[in-house]
Amino acid sequence: MLPVPLEVPRCEQVADRLSEFLDGELGARPAACVRIHLAVCARCARFAAELAATIEALHVLHASRRDRLLS
């Protein structure tokens, strides 16, 4: 069986799926398409890095607030 080529999504499509991608909620094929796009589109790669940093900062803030409430 011949492999089906991956379709590289447009920026708008990547932006719509980026949160799912960063959370590991996309299937293997859609995630691979997003990874390919991020490898060739510097603007989207920057946006993905900024979103990932924001998500991480929110997790840290949430953990800090939780720890203060429990102590």
C-alpha cells in the first residue's frame, strides 16, 4: 500500500488546532501536519512557542495559588 502524502495546513488551520496540538490531543497524522507547518513557517512557530510559554506560565501560577490555599 502506498503512503498517503501529508497535506501541509495553512496558517489559519494551524492556529485553529494549535492548542490541541500543544496539549497532545491531535491524532498522529494531524499532529505531523502541524509539525511540518511549524518547521517551515517561522511566524507560526513563534506563535506556538509563545502560546506554549503562556500555557506553562498559567500552570505555574495555578500550582502556586493552589499551594498557597492548601498551606
